[in-house]
Amino acid sequence: MTKNVSEIYPVTLTFLPDDFIWPESVETGLLDGGEPLPVKSAPFINDLAAVEQAKYRIGLDHDELIGEVERLTVNPVLELIKVNWSGLPDLLGGSMVEPKQQEGIVLVYRKQGEEGLRIEQATGHDLLALKIVAEKRDRRAVAAEGETSVSQIDAILYEAKRKGLIFSPSSRITRISEVRREEQVDEPYNRAEVFTLQWHLTQKCDLHCKHCYDRSTREEMSLEQALSVLDRLYEFCEQNHVRGQVSFTGGNPILYPHFQEVYRQAVTRGFLTAILGNPVSGKCLDEIVSMQRPEYFQVSLEGLAAHNDYIRGEGHFDRVMAFLDRLEEVGVYRMVMLTLTRDNMGDVFRLTESLRDKVDLFNFNRLASVGEGAALKTVPFKEYQSFLVEYRQKAADNPIMGCKDNLFNILQERDNAPLTGGCTGFGCGAAFNFVSLLPDGEVHACRKFPSFIGNLFDKSLSAIYEGVQAGKYRTGSASCEGCRIRHCCGGCPAVNYGLGNDIFTTVDPYCFIGQPDN
């Protein structure tokens, strides 16, 4: 036996008799027309040898796999081996399994950034993803043929990308200019893979909260106009190589007369969906889930029952608590948001404890003194740092407590702990990984304060996103320039605006970076 054979087929050899003489015709590979190996000792041996040969061949290629791609591309260092036995990847991985007779495909490939090889039994989803990419199929056509949603096809492609079977173009939603691409640092916080349209479908609301930031009347879109919005978002996401998410809100989005159809059409186009609103009927929730289970359903509580109902109306607290149970029944991720004021700071920790087994995630935003919210008392500056410290301590024992406020990262850095994504996963994401669309077509960088960047009925979403004004919001305050945690912070422009400051020149007044502990 030559050294070459033992290098190519180390596992295969363990299933052959000690006195077996390797035929010369298969010395360099069974797939080159050589004689099959004897199957008495192991009927799967020829399939096993074929996979080992592919492994050896791919292992000889040590060059970088591929550079930036223009479109979805199959991994060039990937081989598909047709086999008649399952369990072969496990055998090659060292597991003592008994292969079963079953036709299938084994994938042998190198993943970008990994030194070793991957050997896996191909799933149906793997093969579908490879077929879509290799044949340059339109995702919508594939979804229609398979009587499924574009979202499901996108999820299959995303998983294939994650595994390294296919490569996709890099997202163009980035804070770094084209000129500085080679200087990118903290990449996870500078490039977004999902772009969210926070769509305020209507100003109508069944509540009248005391901190509402906008009770103005705005003309609602017709169904035709709303569907054109979805088409524009689809085009924007395709151009920028990102997944799109539509977060439906309002007012109460359910009160928009065409909500069900717009939700269905968003699903048809492959968008992730979420709802930020008030409790809905069981029938309405079931209809939503039947179309596509939202990524989350966010409702609001402003403290324990007494304070919450003072802010949001009598009986609201109990309705939300009952609705949270209903969300759990249908398997929807449950989020609760609180607007933090001076008057409900004392309720937060008792509320989060009562919600421990009722929600999946609890977060808070500081009050932005905008609209009717200007009449409420803001969080005291001097108490905020100590509140965050205590909140973070309690969050270590209560997994539902999210640290959304960007200023938590000051404490994280101070303790040499990993930084978090803050408000949107990228610090302040205003006009970066999300924009807000109002019922009349106005687009704002953030809904919590006036931040107009264009009107979707006057310009394309791309033109608005790439406009000068949107760029100003992405850049943020000049006072934050050079800050070591700017990439995942930026403070809260809405809070800054509500306190009468110029958000492009001043720092978030609650920022305590560089200040002593208190």
C-alpha cells in the first residue's frame, strides 16, 4: 500500500481486511473509473471512499475561497457526493455508527474563515438553496411553485449562507463610507444585515396615553399606496443586500382598515414582521399568526397597575397581562416596553419581577419630552446612573430584563464586559438600520421626535436614505465623535431633542462617561 492511499482513505482502510491488496487502478481515486472495493466487510465502503476522496481533494486547496461577490454564489470549494448510505459523515467524524441504506447527498466543503473541512449529510433545504442559487432562480417564483412564502425561502437561503454553502454580497447598510471600507472596526455594530421599516399605519388609537408624542391627524394611505410602499421597501432591500422587516405600529395598527391585507402582502414579499401595539382579540391574533408568526408582539406597561392605568387608561394593566398569556399560547415572542419617567422609576423592579414568567423581554426607553409627554416629569439626571447600575445588577438574575438604553454600555466598558447593541443592535439606529414611515408618507429618522428626512411619495426610499439629512442622523452628534463606544451608543437624540438641545452638536445630557461612579 502506498503512502498516498493511506492519506486519502484512512477511515475506509479500517473496514478492509488486513491482507487486502489495494488495486493500482484506485490508488489515486475511486471516481476515476477504478475498480470498486469489495463490499463483504462493509457494503457502504465505496460510498465512504468516495467521500474521503472528495475530502482529500478539497483539502489540497489552501487558497482563499472567494472575495466579494456581486450576487448569491455557490461556494466554489464544495462537492456534492451522491451516496446510497446515511451516517457516513458521522463515521468520518469518529462516531461508531452503523450506516443505514438510504440514498442521499453528502456535502464536502470548506467554510470561509475556517481551517478544517465540513462533511455533512445534505438536507432538503440545503439542496433547495443550492439549486436556487446555481440556477439563478427568482425567490418569489420558487415560493409560488412550492406554495410557501418568500420569507421561508429567505430563511432557507439565510441558513445556507450561515453554514457556508453559499456566499452573498455584503450588506450596503453600513456606517462606514466606501472610502474607508478597509478601516472598518467593530464590524458587528457598523454593518446591518436587516433593515426595518417602522410603519405607523394610522394615528387612530383606542387609548389616549398621557405621554403620547403625536396625536395629530394624518391622512391614511389607500390599500394601493400601502402596497406600493411594500414594493419600494422590497426594491431597497434587494439593492442593499439586506433582509427587510416591517414593524407595524401606529396609533394602533390593527385599526388601519386594510391591516390584514397589508400584513399578508408583507409576508408574501418575504419580509420579517413585528407588531408594536395594544392587545387584540383572540380571533385577530389567530388570523395574524396563520399568515406568519410575527418576530415579536410588543405591548406597553408604564408600571404597576395603579400608575399604568393612570397613564394608559382604566383596566389596561389587566388586559395586557391577559394578552401576554394569549401570546404565549400561540407561540409569539412577548415584549413589554415601558417609558421611564420620574414617577414610575420606583415601579420598575417590582414590575419586572411580576413579569418574570409572563414575557420574553422587558425593555424601557427614557421619556422624550415631545407632544403630550412634555407634561410628564423626566428622569432625574443625578439618579440615572445609579438606576442603571441597580437595573443591571437585577438583570443578572432576571433573564427578561433587557439593557436597551445605549448608556448601559458605559457600565459595560467600565467593567470590561462585552458591549451590547443598545437601542437597535447598533446603538442609535436612527436612519441607519431603520426609518419610521408615517401614515401620510413622511419618513422620519426616529418616530419619537420630529426628524423628517423625506416623503416616500416624492422620492424613492433609496434617495431618502442616501440624502444629506438622513446622513446627519446616522452620523449623530458631533460631541460623540471620537468616543470609544460611539459605534454602539450615540445616546438618545429623542431625549436630547425633548430637553431643547441641538441633537447634532450636544451630547445626550444623561451621558455619564468619564464621570465617577455614584
